[in-house]
Amino acid sequence: MRSTAVRALKPQPKKERFEARIPPAQKSILERAANLRGTSLTDFVISSAQEAATRTIKDFEMLTLIDEARETFVNALLNPPAPNDALRAAADRYKKHTGI
């Protein structure tokens, strides 16, 4: 499975603009955090938003996949398919190989 860490992206031309109005106290906190990281306020906010977005998407997709996998697993337990010829042949090979 892929790592969810945000990777450093190659600098690309910036084509989109994003604006937000925030209270002065919130801006001060963001500026302080950006200074501690040694980055600009814009880079800090964009990086933080990207990390949060990536984490949100991963969490949503993981829960969806877990739900789908759980349903498939339970259905397979409750309604197992009959063994086909390939499965019977594999079982025979296993029995001969292990002497069971």
C-alpha cells in the first residue's frame, strides 16, 4: 500500500488562486507555526491543507474498502462456493505432496 506521507512536489507554475478570510488571532497562530517550520505562511497553509486532505481521503477510502472487504468475507463464509475442478486438483496435489 502506498505511503500517505505528503511528498515534496516539484515546483510547478501556479495557475490557481485560493483565498480565505480568517480572524487575526488565527492568522497569528498560522504565522507562528510557519516561522517555526522556516517557511512562508502560504507554503505552510498549503502544505498543511494538503496533508489534511490526503489524510481525509485515505481515511474515507480505507473505511470504504474495509466495509466492502468485510461484506465480501462474511458473504463467502455464509455462502461458500462449491469447490471447482481446479480446487479439487490442487487439494489432490497437496495431499500427495504432504502425504495427508
